[in-house]
Amino acid sequence: MYEYRCEKCGKTFEKLRRMSDADKDLECPDCHSEKVERQVSGFAMTGCGGGSGRFR
């Protein structure tokens, strides 16, 4: 699942895509512009626990 933002109208949207196709043939579902940029998702930015850096 990838999150995208249209540079023309500002709409954000999600699409389920293969990693190899993440940035291919994209179009905004609202204004149909092809000026779409992939966003860094909040899920990808979160950590894995308490922050101690150790695995148990």
C-alpha cells in the first residue's frame, strides 16, 4: 500500500501496488493529473517498540 499526493489539486490517496510498479502509470483519482508524488507513509516512519535498541 502506497500513499500519493497530487501536485495539481493536493488530494492524497492510497493505492495497493507491487514495489516494482510503485511509481508507474499514476493518475490522481479526482483531477486525473499525472503529476503525482509518492509520500512517506506514517507506518514506514514508526519504530519497533520501546526504543531500547535491544531484541529480546
